[in-house]
Amino acid sequence: MNGRTYPDIMGITYSNFDTHGQTVDEQFFIEDPGHKGTKVYLPYRCILPEKTDGLLVIGLGMSAHRDAMPILRMQPDVQNQGYAAGLAAATAAKEGIAPRRIDIAAFQRELVAMDIIPAEVAGMKDNFPLSDSELDAAIGTLPDNYKGLSILLTDRERARPRLAAAYRNAKSSEADPIAYAHVLALLGDGVGAKDVAAKLDAMDWDKGWNYKGMDQFGRSVSWADSYLIALGRAHAVADGFEAAVRKAKALGPDNSYSHFRALALAFEGMGDRRAAPVLKSLLELPGVGGHALNAADGPTARIPGYERFTTRNLGIGDKERSDCLRELCLARALYRLGDASGLGEKTLRAYAADPRRAYANHARLVLGER
């Protein structure tokens, strides 16, 4: 998102943020990635496993953040990656060296000759880390609808004291400090958590998000969700716990999945066991529990409606994911925060035996924590 350049560029990918589900990075807890296309310089190093020689990994398997992958995995780009990986592998085999030892300049010349990269990107320098002046400029623009957020998140350790200073200055000048407080909280600093909690308290539940697999553009959290997640990241029990409880009491079974996810993440982050009865009451709402499939049915288990499933009608699959993920995240948070009634553990054990392995793996990992 910041146009990073590398000395070992092997391709240029281009797409938009069709994220196929929910995002997990702080960037998209605030920023809407929208539908615009983004160009990315792809470095050779991202297809080299750090601890394994003789192996090159392209496409969905390469080294990239889950939320960056949507703009790296389009078919023409993966075809170019395949050619580049094959060229590197053949070169390494011919010269009897590991793929990470090939001559990058010669490698790039061949890619230029094949029109996979333009000549001007061969031998580019790395333009990171960003300078102090670039970070300071982003601090100055952050109150303008979070402009500069992606720059600040490139170096969180250097950004944090700058954000804290800007927050204090905004408070003393009576300017609105919420942008600074919000980002600080997401980065684990609760200096402005009281302002974030006040912002949350001043709003009703807004339009949330239910799971969407295909054609998922934009944020997968609402603003209320984002403030809740930030309070959890900042461990803001003193400033945020009661605000989160009030939001939980205003939640009903027909509310969006993202609201339940945000509350679970908030309470888990705060780590206060007083949240357990609140989470239990949410898990007991009509229609919220009971979505694990019967283990006895094994791989033949069926979800009602899937016999009519087509790629052009994804509503059934999306609802199944929303229902199961909502139940799982509430059960996980309840289990971690006390679970006196045992409902959290019971729910997790049902999913641990679920034939849908993604859910089962998650439940087993949580159950294995203690």
C-alpha cells in the first residue's frame, strides 16, 4: 500500500482487495480497502522458504500476509511467478547451487527479456525503512480520515511514541484526539482508551458485517466493532470493560456476526473474567448455538440447503460460516475467561469433532491451551 521497492523484484502484481472473508490486520480494522486496483512489486525472496533449500513456493503458499494475498494471487500474476520460479530452479540446478544463491541481476535480465518485469525495476533499491520526516507527515494527516495510517503501520515501534505525543498535543489543544487514541489502542497502548470507550458509548450498534466469501470488498468490521477490538488490544479494562458490557447487552441474535466477533476479541484482550456470564448469555441467545455437525456423520454430514449450492448463490455457505464462526468465537472467549457452566468447553468439544476440519482444528488448538 506504500509502494515498497526491492532489489530482487521478480514480478509486478495487480488486483483489488477481494479478500474472500474477514481481514485480520489492524490496517483494515480502520481503513476500507475499497475496490480500486493496487500494484505491488513482488520480491524473489518471498518464494524462498527461510529454512528450506531447494524449494520455491508460489501463489497462495508464498510468504505474504493473509490480508496482502488478494492483490498477489491473480491468475496472470501466478503464471508469471511460475515462470520466474522455474527459471530460478533451472538456473540453480544447472549451476549446482541453492535457489537463494542465484545471480539476481542475471535472473532479472531474463525476466525483462520475457516482459515479466520492465527494465526500470531491475536493480531497484529498497525504499524502506521510511524516514522520520515521512512518519511525522503521516502523524500530521492522521486526523484527516486516518490519512497516512498505512505509513505509520510500517514501523509500529517508531510510530507509537509519535502517536502518543500527538494524542497529548491534541488533548491540550482541544482538538479531536480520537484518531490518535484509536490507532494507539489497536497497537496495544491504552493512553487514549477512555476516549475510545466514550466514542463507543456515544453510538448505537451500526451496520455490521456477515461473512462473505466471494466478491468481498471493503471492511469486515463496523466502526463500533473497530473501537471494541481496539479496547481489547489495549487491555483497557478500567476504561473499556463497562462500555463493552453495555454493547453486549444491546446485542440480539439477529445482529451481524462482526459484532459478536468484536465483543469476543475485546473481552479476550481485556482478560477480565467478569465477562464470562456476559459471553454465556450471548452464546445462549436463540439460534446462536448448536451449529456444530454431528461427528458420527463423519464426512457425509450435510448442511441443509447445500444440495442447491452453486457458485452464483453463495448465501448458504456464507450463512454457515457466519453461524459457526459466531458460535466458535463466543465459545473460545468464554472458555478462556472462566466458563463456570462449562458451556464454552462443551461447544468447543463439539466443534473439535466436527468433520469440517478448519473449525475442528481451531477448537482443538483452543482446548489445548490448558
